[in-house]
Amino acid sequence: MGDKTDVWQGTLALMVLKTIETLGPLHGYGIARRIEQTSGNLLSLNYGTLYPALLKLEQEGAIASEWGVSENNRKAKFYRLTRAGRKQLDKAALDWEQTTAILARFLAPSGGPA
Amino acid sequence: MKMLRALVMRLTGMVPGRRRARERELAAEIDGHLQMHIDDNLRAGMTPEAARREALVHLGGVEATKEAYRDRSTIPWLDHLLQDLRFAFRQLRKNPGFTCTAVFVMALGMCASVAIFAFVDTALIKPLPYRDQSRLVVVAETAPDYARAILSYADFEHWKKLNHVFQSIDAYALNGGFTLSTRTGAEPAAGTRVSAGFFRTLGVVPFLGRDFYPGEDSPAASPTVLISYAAWQKRFGGTNEVLGKTVTLNGSPHRIIGVLPRDFHFALYGLAEFWSTLRSSDSCEQSPGCRNLLTVARMRDGVSMKAAAADMQVVARQLQKEYPDLNGELGASVMPLRDAIVGDIRPILLVMFSGACLLLLIAGVNLTTLLFARSDGRHREIAVRSALGASSSRLFHQFATEGLVLAAAAGSLGLAGAEWGMRLLASIVPEDKLEGMPWLRELGLDHRQIAFACGISVVAGAIFAAIPWLRVSLPSLADGLRAGTRGSTGTMWQRVGAKLVTVQVALAVVLMVSSGLLGKSLYLLLHVDTGMRPGHLASAQVDWLPDRYSTDEQTVALERRVLHKIAALPGVRSAAVSLTHPVGSDWGTTGFHIVGRPDQGLHHEVISRQVSPAYFSTLGARLIEGRYFADTEDTSKPPVVIVNRTLAKRYFAGEDPIGKQVCYAWSPQTPREIVGVVDDIKEGSLENPNWPAIYTPFDQNPAGMMTVLVRTSMAEKAVLPEITVAMHQIDRDLSVHDETTMTQRINDSPAAFLHRTSAWVMGSFAGIAFVLGVVGLYGVVAYSVSQRTREIGIRIALGADPRSVYQLILREAVRVVGVGTVLGVAGALAASSLIRGLLFGVRPWDWPTLLTAITALGLAAALASFIPARRAASVDPVEALCAE
């Protein structure tokens, strides 16, 4: 586990939103699993930290939750994206892309004009 | 928007019902999460045990998750605060005795200080209703021994021309007062005459109509008048039609040109409904020796008070050279308008305020003692709680919350009490005194007082919080868990508690001595020798229309009819008239010189009164030598005067004044022979030393106004209404006012009023301080007894007799009271030299007062320590030893 990266502050919410957008309504365990898989198991995610983050998104109105039954018949709370959540996701994704693009330009090996 | 929504959700998350539902839901969700994870792990081939452990590890602990979730679902600090508040209320409810005492003591201290602060604020801090008031000054003439002398119209004109420092300088007449003609006859109306620029100098703009225009005070201009807002409402129904209406004042018609703003007041003059203009043609204004004016001036920009005073000195010297006979000794003084208005009451207010602060301090010290005692009792509770895992900051928060709850309760109670106290204090100010202190009408809680109260509450809250906290953190917490550690905590408490009580006793002595001195001053003031017998003496001022009695003969005839009519009233033994009543203001002075003296030409300002022959016998004055005036002494006889003892002593030291001749400054050609010397009558204000005075027969030198003095054989109050009726029988347009008895006049005089108020206020402060100090002492001694029950039990069991037990307990009390008293006496001496200016006839180191205060405190202290000592001496050794 030592060479795994911790989740950066503030990015967990974006990952959660994107995961729900991709997979549709999903329970907390599923979201955690999916984030780990998507990162190619490079991210170390304490599953417990996901729940306060989900609560925060729900309080902010980005996601909504309801009880349902999982694929192997376990009772679970399913989270789905709201319209506000979709907007938030689009905006956050765009911001993030811009940030990474800028950073990428800085870090490109050939460099810009000297 | 998002944040707000989240905040609302978190707030609603704190509702207890929601909280439980959320807990259940979270438990179910985490349970489902673990189950799914375990299922997956099993499917991956782990053993059930490993699968469960891996799921738990990956989650990061069930309780930690729940805790993080909880923190996010509510607002943690608010949640803690609510918990602390609930806890504080529970603690305070459990201990109603402590809570009530603490809140009450603090509220009391606060109530007193806030109420007095409100007075200080309204009188000394709040702006006056004039524009740019810091540039306004009062310019007055000074004579030797006479700081604020009254100005003649001629001098006013000279000052206007000669000064270089004032933007404008304007005058108002002190001898104001109008007779207003109404349909039902004449009635007195308050008001005075001012120079045309008076309101412009003050920066006051009429609320309706216009101001006087420059030159409107010249004899050529037709008479006009401005009215006060109150007069507009009361007499003219508050309509706009009032402008242009004509009122008849002193028999001549005046056109109303404007209404002054509602908040306008001019405390130096007092109540005024009508403001007309000064006229150089008026009799007093025409005579250069007649002094009736005071001035208000606005300094030019950049001119300092010092520069203004220096310039006025130059002007005064110039006038001395030019008019040596009239302005011989006269200088000029400049003082800020505010000082002139509140100068008298400032020291009293400041003393009262200091008294209130001392009381607040005593209350604070008293509370500190209470808190110490209480925190002792809680020592073990706190040790247990911290052993169970309460963090030290959490413990502190709890103490702080408890302190703040106490302080807030005391603060709101104190504020309510202050509001009530202010009303009480304001209501004891009689209506006529209110005219001199118009700002008191605006008395009430405003943001400054509330800020002041909040400041006190915060400090109090900090003390409330800090004391138990210090008490807990100083000795190590673990000590508290051991039983029987009372020895150590007890001595600590006794040490600090005894010191605090010492402070309380000292402060109580300071307040008691100060109030004792003020009370004694009041007594001496009310019993000062007025040179007359004030019982069975009544007086009333009578004004007449000047055009109806324009010649001296007419005035004399009127005076004789008045005296005749009043002497005939039932129960009247004798009657007299004088220019104005004794125990009045220092108004009515004149210059004089002694014929044949080398200093002839120098100016001596003395009190001058025109009196009828019976004046001295009616007042019950004491003749020292010579004779009183004869009934027949009028203008047909040689002019005579009577002087008082002070004048005889000052100007005829070692000589016999009888037979000497004096001249008034305004009639230097008429020498008047001194025929009698009378013992000093208190003509001026009660607290001032007696002034030289000259009396002339009214019939030789009739005045433009008079006050009737009546000695009665029955209750003097009953004659007052009859005087009015009798005057109206002579002339329907005579107006009678200011009718009162001499005793009342003395009791209500401004000096007596100020002394009485301060003596009462300080007296009640001292009373409260006394009770708090004694109760504090009782608390300390009683506590020490309760802590030493076991020790005393052992002593008694070993054969100690009750006397030695008494000694043991009382020794401590005696030390506390002794040290407190010594400190208190030192403090009282310092304090009383600070209030020296307020004392009348009593030295700051008045031993009887000091001894009385110490004796009273000593007796009460003896009682307060005797009760617990007796309990100690009657301790049953068996019971005491079994108690543990």
C-alpha cells in the first residue's frame, strides 16, 4: 500500500459525481470500489471517508439518496445525481481539465519560450 | 447558495429527533457496506474471519466513520455550545442559592453603575443641541472674588467692537421674565431678551419662520419674538398660522417671527417660552452701571481658548483705562459653554460615578469569593470528569459557558434595573431643577449605556469563567480524587477568601465615610446660618406692567399698596419687599465706593438690595449697631443705607462704619450715609460665603421688580394663595410667581438639591457595600468553621474550652476586619480629599464620621463572625469526628 497515492483534497467529490454519472444510481460501497478500480488501484481510499463526503454532497443538493437492494440482495442506500449535481460536475470537470492542461504545459519536457 | 443549503441542512440535523433517525440510518448503511465488502472478499477466496477484518480495516473503523459523519451532519462547535449551555443551566438550577446570589449581587453593582453612567453620559458626554459646540464659549466679567460677574450693555458693546478672537459674541439678559397679557388678565411667562445674533452664534435655526435679522435689536426695529416649541404647542395649538401673530409682552405688542426647534434648550438661562430682543433703549441697558447680561461667543477658527482669554484680558485692561470708575477692577474670563452649563454638577456626577464603580468593584470581589467557595465544592466533580476523558479545553468551555450564562442573566437584570433606577433618579429631580438640566429629559438607555453594560458583563463573564478554571488547573487535578484533601484546598480558599473580604471591608469603609461626609455636608448646609429665622416665612415675586407704573412715584405707591394689602391678610404678622428673595442667586450686584477714601474710583462689586423698612424685622435679622430704616425715609429725606457685617469687616476694618458715606457706581454724585450694620443675611446661594451687601430703602430708590416677604403666625404655606388673590385685587395685571416658603426655598435650593442627591445616592451605595462586606465576612468565617469542624471536634475532645474555640475563629475575623479597616481609612482619606470640593463645612478628615463608620462596621462584623464562632464552640466532638 506504501506506493499508493492518497486522495487529494477536493477531488473526492468530483470522483464521486463522475462515478455516479457513469454508472447511474449506486451505493457507497460500489462508488468506493469503482473509484479504486478506475484509478488502477493507484489510489488508497479509506472507504469510511466516503460517507461524510457523500453527506456533504447530499446536503449541498448535488446528489439524492434512497434505500434499495443491491445486486446480491443486500439492503443499501443508493445515490443518484440531481440536476444541480450534473451542473456541478460539468463545471468542476472543466475547471480540472483547464488546471491540468496548464500544469501539463509547464511540465512539458521541451518547455515554452525561454 | 450551495453552502447556505448545506448550512441549513446541518442546522436541521441538530434537531434531536433527526439525530436519532440519522444514527439508525447510518448504522444500517455501514452495515450494508460491510456485508457487501465481506461478500466480495469471500468470493475472492478469503476465510470469513480475514474477509471481515479486511473490510473493517478498509473502512477505517466503524466508530471513526460514524464520528466523522456526525461532525459533518451537524455543526460541532454549536452542538458543543448547546450541550454546555444545557449543562450550565442544569448546574445553576441545582444550586439556586449560589445562582441567585451571584446574579443579584452582580446585577446590583451593574444597575448602579449603568444608571449613574447614563447621567454622566447625558450631562457630560452627549453633544448639546448647538452647531459645532466645541467652539462656543461663555465670556464673563471678573471682579475680585467674583468669577462670573454680570455684564452691562455698554461693556457688551465694547467687547463686540474690541475683541479679535470671536466670530460673533451675543448676549442674553439675566433679568428676563415677561408679563404676558391674555384675555383673562396678565400672567407670568418665562423668557428673556437676547441680542439679534444670539441664535446664529449658537448655530440654532428656527424650526418654523425666521431668526432675528442683524439689527433687529435696535430701538428702531419693531418688536419681534421667537417662541419655544413647547410654547408653540401649548399656547398656539402648534399651527403654522402662529407666524405673524402678535403677543403682548410687558405691555407692548411683539410679532411672532419663528418657532425654535423641539430639542433646543439653553440651560444657562433655564426655562424660556419667549425670546425677544435686547433694546439699548431699555432702562437697564441705558445705564452703564446696570449689569444684567451674560454672553455666548463663537471663537474664530484656529483661535484657542487660551488665545481668546488673553485677547479678552487685553480688552478688559483697555476698558479699565478708559472707564476707571465703572470698570476699575473688572477683568474678563472665557470658559467653554459646556463647562459653564455643567460645571456645578460635574464633580458631583463624577463622585457618584466613582461611587458606583467602587460598588461594582465590591460586587465583583464578592462574586469572586462566592465563586471560590463554589469551585472548592466542585473540585472532586471536575477531577472525576477529567479522569473520564473530558479534555481540558472542553472543561474550560463548560466553565466559560456557565460564567457567560451568569453574566448574561446578571447583565440583563442589571440593565432592566438601571432603566428603572434612571427613571427613579430622574423623577426625584423637581420640575424647576429640570429647566436648569434640560438634558435630563433625554435620559434613557441608548447604545452607549448598553455598550457600557455589555463591557461590564463581558469582564464579569471572564471572571466567572476564569476563577473556577484557575482553581482547577492550579493544584493538580489528580489530588482532587483523593478523599480528605480538604486541608489543602481549604487553606487556599481561606487565604484568598480572607484577602478578598479584606478588600470588600476596605471599599465599604471608603464608601461609608464618603457618604457620611456628604450627608454631614447636607445637614450643615441645610442648617447654615442664613441670618434670619426661616420658619413661618413665605415669599412671592410680583411683576407689573412697566408702562402702568413708569415713574418712581407710581412704583412707590404700588409698593405701599402691596404692603398695606398683605399686612391686612389674616395670620400675617409683618410684611416687607426686597428686590429679590434671600437664598437666591448671586444676581443683583452693583459697584460702590466710599466717600473720602484714597481708593475712591476703584470698583468694589457688592450685592445691592432695595428693601422696605420692615425687611430686617420680618426676616428676623440681627442688628449689630445703628438702626433700621424708618417708614418715613423716602426721596424727601437724606439718602441712607444699611450694610452687612461682611461689608463692614472688609471695608471698615477697625473703624465704625456708622456715619460714613458711600456712593453707588451708577449714581456717583449721591452720597448715602450708613445708618446701620446688620448681621449677614444669606442673600446669595446657600453654599457660598456671605458677600458684602448694601441695603437701601425701596422708597428712596425704587426697583423695577419686587419680592414680597411675609412673616406669619400660622402655617406659612396657607398664606401663599392669598397673596396672589390680594395682588389681583390691587391690579388684575399684576403677576405673582415663584411663591414658596423660606424653608422650602432652602431645602430646594440648587446647592441643597445637589448635596441631597449625592448624599442619598452615595448613602445607598454605602449601605449596599456595608451589607455585601458583612455578608462576605460571614461567608468566610462560616466556611472556615465548616472546614475545621473536625479539627475543632478534636480540640474539644482533648479538653479545649469554648473560649479558646471562640478565640481561634474570631482571631481570623479580627485580622480581616482590622486590616480592611486600616486600608479603608487610608482610602477614605484619599477619597475625601478628592471630594473636598463637594463638602460643605466639614473637613475631609472628619473624625466623628470616620469613627461612626468604623464603629458601625465593627459591630456588624462582630455579629457576623460571632454567629459562626458560636456554632464552632458548640460543636459536639463525637458528631464532628463521625461526620467523615
